Amino acid sequence: MEHPIIFLNLLFEALGLPVVHDFAEAHTFMEKVLLPYVTYTWVIMIFLVLVIKLTVRRIELVPRGGQNFFEVLISGIEEFMVGVTGEEGRKFFPLIGTLAFFILISNYMGMVPGFFGPTANVNTTLACAIIVVVFTHVIGVKFHGPAYIKHFMGPIWWLAPLIFVVEVIGHLARILSLSIRLFGNIFGEELVLAILMFLAGLYLAPLPVMFLGLFTGGVQAFIFCLLSMMYFAGAIEHAH
């Protein structure tokens, strides 16, 4: 299957910069930096920073417009997280909120012709999953100190070595679960959309898939963040 036409790649090629589409093809540092999932990750980060700057530029006591929309949205996500993790989890909301907006926009960006959704590449979803799982253990150590290791030992001391191995495998599986689920759904959706556009044109045929993509993109962002909240809640609670 041919690589899709990506606007930034065309721009880089016009500037004489080395452009490749796959990590396996990238041999130099510049080629790796200009990979589509890297460049469009930067596009999303810059977009989010600009939107935040414009939104908070004029904070009003009675919110309206963009301030009102984002206050309702962010406070809703925060309260939902508190409902999952408890009040102690509120301080970790900035990470969940950032992941929610980044993943949601990444999921939708791939539906725009000429753009690339970073979450359609497993390297992006793997990076997000690693951040979540590592931070889960940071939370566990923060709340329980060295006693957090008991979480991996189980209640029976003579089974501790076996339970420890099982727990480590389970936590590594969390990384695979988070990353592969998100990547598989977004990549599959974009692949189907690309095939329909190639076979039936740019208009009526892909529309059902695009509407479905709007739904699945939001659902996948929600599932990723919900599972992350549940991992945080498990780390906050006492070892079980």
C-alpha cells in the first residue's frame, strides 16, 4: 500500500530535507526527527499551547465563549477522575487532562486529508502507555513509600517470588494493552478510510466511516484515560 500524501512531508521535500515514512527507513537523526508521527505530534502540541494561550488570555469572572466551554469540559473530566481515584487523585489530573486532549486530537487529525494522526503509529501510543504505567508506580511509592513493594508480593510469603513475577508480567501487559488497543483501532479506522477513498472517491462512500471515526476516536481517548485513572486509583489504595 502506498504511503498517504502528507502536507508536511511535501513541504520538507520542497525544502530539500530528508523525508521517510517508516522508522525502519530512518537512518539519520534528521530522518527520525522528520517522521510523520513525530512532526505531527509537535503540530498538536503547538496547537494545544496556542489554544490555551488564546483561551486564558482574558480570564473573566463570568466565563463566556471559549473560556466557558473549556471550564465546563475540564471541570467535568476532573470531577470524573475524582470519582474514579478519590480526592487524592485530583493532583494528578493535569497528566490525565493532557493525555485526553492530545489523544483525542491525534485520533481526529488522521481523518483530515493531508494530515497524519500520531496515534495511528504504535510508537506514539507506546510512549503514552509507558508514561502512564511508570507514573502509576511513582504514585504508589509517593503514597506508600517502600511498603509499595508489597503490592507485588501477595499475601502469602512463600509464594512471593511467583506472585512477583506474575505481577511484573501483568504490569508490562498494561503497557501493551494501552498501546496496542489505541493504535489498532485508530490505524484500522484510517486504513479503511484510505481504502474507501481510493476505491470510491473522496465524497459519499467514506462518509459513514468518517462518522464512525468521530465516535471511535472519542471512545478510544476515553478508554485510555479511564484505564489510566483506574491504574492510578490502584496505586493510591493500599497494597492488595
